[in-house]
Amino acid sequence: MEIDEESLKQVSAEKKLYSMLGIAAKGRRLVSGEFMTEKAVKEGKAFLCMVAEDASDNTKKMFRNMCEYYKVPFCCFSDKDTLGHWIGKEFRACLAVVDEGIAAAVGKYLGTLSVMIR
């Protein structure tokens, strides 16, 4: 069985991204849930906003528009259960990284996974 090197990079980047989110959550450099994420974006504390792919269309639209207005990078990635699991919660539809360095690292891994950041 031959292992595709590109697939291996994708899996590695995804694991690193989720680990980075877990570390950010433990270090209180990440907020989650609609209310806290919205508050962080509006107060200018968010450096990256992430919404789950399986979140409602209204939630995605609200955060996309809000992030565009407040000039916060925004992306749709993963699903609610996986995002919640990696940050130590039950499930989460949205989260915001409130640390610039961690947001840059997460953005790098998202780029490796070809996730569009707006």
C-alpha cells in the first residue's frame, strides 16, 4: 500500500490545527459559542473567527458579514462535534482566536488544508 505524501501532509496539518485550538482553549486564548464569539469580534479582540460547516446558514451569514465589517479573518471549517471535542466542550458552532500568534499559526495550517479565509 502506497501512502500519498500530499494526503499525509493534509492529515498532519489537520491534527496540528486541532491541537493548536486545544492549546489555545486551555490557555484561554480562544472563546467559543455564539455570544462570546460575537462579543470578541465586536470588541476587536478576535484575530480569527471560525464557524463549523454544519452550522446553520443564518449563523454562517451573520458571522461572515460581521467579520467582514470588523475586518476579522473568517473561515468555515470542520463540524460542530469535532470543534467542540478539540477545545474540551460538548459541541461548538463557532469560535474566535483572541491571540494574534496562535491565529497566525492556525491560519497557516488552514492554508495548508486549502481552506479559504475571508
